[in-house]
Amino acid sequence: MQFITLDFETYYDGEFSLSKMTTEEYVRDDRFEIIGVGVKVNEGATQFYSAPLETLREVLIERYDWANSVCIAHNAQFDAAILTWKLGIKPYFWVDTLALARAIDGLNVGGSLKVAAERYELGVKGEEVVNAIGKRRQDFSREALRQYGNYCINDVDLTWKLYWVYEPSVTSTELEVINITTKMFSEPSLVLDLPLLERHYEEVKERKQDLLDGLGFPPELLTSNEKFAEVLRSLGVNPPTKMSPKTGKTVYAMAKTDEGFRELLEHPDVEVQALANA
């Protein structure tokens, strides 16, 4: 198992930024663009990549073994969201140095990469990101992109050093919680209780059958709005109606959300209630 430390640099401007949007809103927005990404394997030299999205995806998948890697990032939810949602890459494990900073240093001393790096005298975080406001990837000159790449590389190296400052103070259980929490955001999944759903399905079928058996009307009379309306009229009830927003004509209000239909569910005549429920 290897370590991969990474950091994404992305487009932002005065209105489109993480200071004004949630991470999900920002990453999923049409304005989102990756300027580049810094990647470090174990203690090796950090590489900076800047390319169109598809090219970047191909390069990262070809050159790195993500399925057998522990990924380290500062504010990992951000980098995990980009890596997973935009590039379709899912590392084996995530470690968030921001989460470690908050747990070990506390919530009142500042957990940013800049503050944490200075606290442990690991180095100085650059400020080139300030000059990148409002600049798309194509707006960077070769030299400006090189400088921005060096800024990103420095961030990656600081993150790598910071992890090893915190590592002796954290347990494997705590790391697992960070990994799970990060993946719950970047790789959300819904696990269904199939036996419970199957039991519920059978109960629903039985309830519907009991309703139909107790009606005294053939079930086929409930298969269309017109037939159901005739059944209601036979019981002395005027079928509920509404104005169609599409045609402007009066139509039956037979949808479950229609106010007139909901009133049938509370009708004084229990037989009408049963019909509406059926």
C-alpha cells in the first residue's frame, strides 16, 4: 500500500468560490474548472499536471495505482469530490490532515494548511493563488502556470509533512472514521434492507387486496378516472375536478396530491373512503 498526497487548484472568482458556496455546489457547478493538480507518491518528488479534463483523467489513471493507495489531502472532501465526481477515480483510503488538525490541535487555533504548517515550522505556504482569481486555465502564460504549479507542489509537500506530524497521535480507528466520513461525502451510497422491503411489499399487496375484496365493486372500475367517477356518482358523490394547467379545461382531480381527491379519503361515507384508498 502506498501513499498519494494531492492537491487540486481550481478556477474561482469574486462570486464563484468556496467562501460563498458549499463544496458540492462549487464542484458540480458548470463554471467549475481544474487548473491543475499536484501529486506526490510516498516521499518522491511532487508532480504538477495541468491539462484538459479528459487528458488529465487519462494521465492520472495511467500513472497512479489509486485502488491500492492511501490518499492524503488537506480538506479531503474537496479533493475527494473532484477526484471522484470529475475524474471518476476512487482511492482505497482517504486521510484528511484538516480533520487531524482539528482533532489534535483543537478548534480554536486555526486548522488551515498555512496556519498548521507555520505552527510546526514545516515551511511557508505561498500566495500565488491570490493572483489566480478570475483566471481560467487557458488564461495562464507558461511562466504563470509554472509558478502556480510550484505553489501547488509546495502545498502538497506541506500536507505530506503535516500528516507525519500528526500520525503518531492518531489511532487506526480514528483514521477509519475520517476515511468513512470522506467517502460518505464523495461516494454516497444507499444500502437497502431487502428482507424488510420484501415483507413490506407483501403487506401492501395484502392490504390492497383486502380493500378491493371489501368494496363490492369489480376492481376494473378503478382502472380509469372515468370509471372511478361513475362509481362515485353511483354513491351520490360528485367526482372532484380541477382546471388543467395545460389545456385550461376542467378535468377530474384524481391525483393523490389533488385536494379534491384527498377530501375523498376523509369522506363521511366509509365506502367512499375505501374506494379512494383502493
